[in-house]
Amino acid sequence: MPLKITPPVGARTLAGRTLGRTLGTAERTAKQGVRWALGHGLPRTAIVRSARKGDLQGDLILSGPGSHTFDLVDLFEEFRARGPLYQGGFSHLAVDHEVIKEVLTSNDFVTGFFAPDESGTGLLARAATWSASDVFAPLQPPSLLATEPPEHTRYRKLVTRVFTVRAVEKLRDRTAQIAADLLDDIEEEAAASRMSVDLVTRYCGLLPITVISEVLGVPVELRERMLELGKGAALSLDIGLDWRTFREMEASLEEFDTWLRGHLAYLAEHPGDDLLSQLVALRDDGDRLSDKELRAIAGLVFAAGFETTVNLIGNGIALLNDNPDQLEILRARPELWSNAADEILRLDPPVLLTGRVARRNSTIAGQEIPRGTIINTVLAAANRDPKVFADPHTFDVTRENAREHLSFSGGRHFCLGAALARMEGELGLRLLFERFPDLELVGDRERHPTRILRGYSHLPARLLWPLETSHP
């Protein structure tokens, strides 16, 4: 009879837990590595190789981080000279306004990087399924950005009413009051310090996130932290991140997801008169929303409520500072501020490009597009299409067709927060320049280190007042 060794009471449990934690950590790290490889490592390798072979698409993607969209205009025109649809080493790419509009509105194309595969037996499909995270991520199902009808239609109907033109107009007075309060704080700070003020951190971000926080029932005192997490999460829209940046991005998403779970749990016990409380009630009222669907919808709606506007206001401040003649037109004709917001969106859009994949064999711009083909639609280039916009590289707040830009995408994935962004951009810029008519940007402007989302991370400004005013 073999010798039987009985461990001390609890030793098996302790050893099992330790081994379980070790294996759990190893598995989480392995899954994170696969997510990085699929979404960033492999695409980055392909992009770098293509760029070395003279692929213009590789040049576009690699030159994106931290650059100004204006620096990419020559590259846009090179693509345009090659025809309506450029075939790169990684994907097809479109800069033509008509072609992009067709792709965005076609039922032959869906979001994502892989064609729908119901079997899920392909190697990449299996790897993606195995490594999938339960943490909220903007480009992962069931996010509105990563789903298609009928799920997308069902999700969008739940939240559209908050972002309709009529609903947004009801927020106009409150938005103006929030802007006035922020400008009071900026004025007091500038008068006391006689130093420049960073308008991105003190105004461009705080205005939209305060508005959407009140609409959704998010504590306003968390707004600065939410903006910081938003900066980290914005990188999730990029492609080709290095390993360290990818891990930092996922850490931001995980922290936001942890907060979101707790906040939704709180609203389940203490519901308010806000959209998130109503969504929680849908989850708890049967099977209309799963917990993951609830978090995906709530997280994206929150981000959609401020991310576009932060960049719209910042880009607008810079454009008006650099084009004082256009600011003078707006002072003489204030009814043009709404049109000016669209012209800013056209010339310096918050989003560089968006991707679609062919769900079936199709034809675009006279070219056969096989199922599974990716088409990157460069919205910023479409907005400068000379066939649509006269003198397309000129900033003109009187432009009659400025609203024809594609900065909010198109079709069923048209930006949920478009009406809110337009209203906040119009009000935010007008009230800022009315309060500080001699505002002047100073020092170094810093752009976001992102490829897809385009805007400023810092805009230092000196607030100068005319001598005849009562300001100090």
C-alpha cells in the first residue's frame, strides 16, 4: 500500500487557488496578446511592409499619429489622382465623396475587418472568439459601432430619442448656461494669473461632457476623470498600436468598464429621470437587454455625447484664430455660426477615416469587390473633393454646401451625436469669442497622438480684453 501524504487542512485549497490565479493571469495575458496581434501587431507589420514598397495607404496610416490633418492633404490628392478607389497592400481606400457615400450607405458593406462568418471555423475567427474580452470596447460587439441590423436597429432605437434635433434644441439653454459658467471660471483664472489658459482642458472638453453627464445621470464631479479615460480609450479606434500603448489603452477601457458596472448597479437601486436609468430598467424588465448589451450601449452613448464635440470646438478655435477674416464675418453675421460649425467639421473633421468590409461580392466605382475586401473611407479627403466643394482647401464660413461633408459618416452608422455636436459646437464657439473677442492662441499647440480621432490635446490661449471694457 503506497504511502499517503495528507496535506494540512486548507493547503489543497490554498495551492489550488494559487495555481488558479497563476493560470488565470497567464491566460488573461495570452488573450490580451492575441487581441493585440489581431488588431494591431499583424496589421502594423502588413502596413509597414506595404509602405516600404511604395504603398500610399501605408504612408497615410503611419504618418497619422500627432499630425495635423492639413499635413495629409498632399497625400489625399495623390490618392485622388490614382482614381476613385485605390488598391493598397492592406485594403482598398476611397477618397472620392460619391464613392465613400455609396460604401457607407450600401447594405453590401458592414463594419469591422472580417466578413461575417457564421461558421466561425476560420483560424482568425476562432482566435478572435477565444481572446474576446468582456470589457466594454467601442469596436467590439455589441457596440453600436460594431453591430449590424437587426441588433443595431434595436439598440439604436433605444437611445435615438435623446439625440434628435428636437431633443437637442431643448438642451440649448442649459448648454449656454454651462458654457457661461465655464467661461466665468476661465475669466477669473486668467485675470488672477495673467497667464495663458489651456482651452482644451478648461473648456473644449468640459462643456460637452458636462452636458451629456447631466442628460445621462452621470455625476458631474467625475467629468475630469472621464475625459482622461476617454483619451486613453480613444486609442482603441486606431490600428497598429505598439504593445505598451495597447496595454495602456486596455487599462483605460477596463477602468471605465469597472466604473460603468458600478454606476449601472447604483442606478438599478436608485433610478433617476435619465436615459441610463431607463436602459437599466429595460435590462431588469426581462430579456430586452443583456448586461453586456447595456454596458455597450451606455458606454458608447456617453462617449458619443462628448468625443466629437471636444475636437470640433478645439479645431474651430484654431481655424478661427488662424483666419481672422472669417471671424470678422461671423461677428458681422452671427446667423452664420451654425454654418461655420459645419465648415469646421468639413475642413478639419474629428474623424479621419472609417472602415467597411464587403459582406458579399459587390461592385464599387466600376471595380469588382470580392467578399471580405476591406475599404477604408477617408472622410477627411471626401470633404475636400473638388467635384463637390468649390475651392475645397479654403476655410469659408459662408460656404453654401458646407453641410454636405461626411464627417459624421453615413447610412445606418451616421453619428448618433451629430445634432448635439453641431449645437454645442455652434454655441461653444460663439459664446467663447463673444466673451473674449481678442482671444489669441499662444505657445505650442499639441495634437492628439491618435490616427483616427483628430484634434488638439492642448491649445494655450491668452485672453486679451479691449481697454474700454470693465474687465481687469
